[in-house]
Amino acid sequence: MIEETVHPIAKLDAPYGRELRLHDVLYGEDMQLLRLTIKEGRRITIVNLDAATVEELARLMSDWAARAKR
């Protein structure tokens, strides 16, 4: 089994009692992913994302936030 090293990055409280957590996850020696954990009550969703996906998601979210502030 591949060894997994996890380092916490941030914890955010989101609307409606949701909690978001970000972790830096290293699998073995060469695969690094960002783990997004969303907690909604007792329900937990975990998504592991590569760097390219995180960059695109960050761009899309930033664009949305800029428009939503108007």
C-alpha cells in the first residue's frame, strides 16, 4: 500500500453550518494532491485534486467572486 502523508492547510466555516478543510497530501514520493473535505452535518465529502485542476478551479472561483461582489 502506498504511504500517505497529510498536512493540514486551512479550515473554513462556510454558510449553513458547513465546514471546509484543505490538506496537502503526498502519496509515496512523487504524487502530491490537494484534499478538499466538505462536512455538512454528519455527511462528509472528500475530493482529491491535482495542481492543474486546483489552478483552474481557483481561477473560476475568483472570477465568480469578483462578479458576485457587484
